[in-house]
Amino acid sequence: MPAPEPCREHGIGSATFYKLRARYGGMDASMMSNMKALEDGNRRLKRMFTDLSRQADLLREVPEKMTPLPTVRQGITT
């Protein structure tokens, strides 16, 4: 079947078809599901890294913005 026919049927461009064929062409269903799981895990890890980087940046800024607390002498009762 020529490439333009399935592209028309599914409403995708021929460039997209060839890109997908190059990426997934030799894979069976189990390989595709494995790849999908790896991509999902990678996406999750990237999101975690971004969140942790933001937290680290905020924690670095905190000492700069804090005013020193007054010191409390211990052992003195009133």
C-alpha cells in the first residue's frame, strides 16, 4: 500500500508517517510497550529533577533573605 493512502485515512502528514515508520518500523508490540514505559519513566524522572532543582534554588536563597535571630542566653532565670 502506498504511503499517502494510510496517511489520508488517519489524517496525518506523509512526513509524520515516515518519521514514525523510521522510529517504530522494526518493533513488535512488546518492544513498543517497553519503549513507551521507558519514555514515561524518563519523563517522570525529568519532572522530579526539575522539582528538586527548584527546591534547591529556593533553599539557597533562604539564608540570603533571613535576618539573624536574636541570641538567647541559657541558664538565666528571671
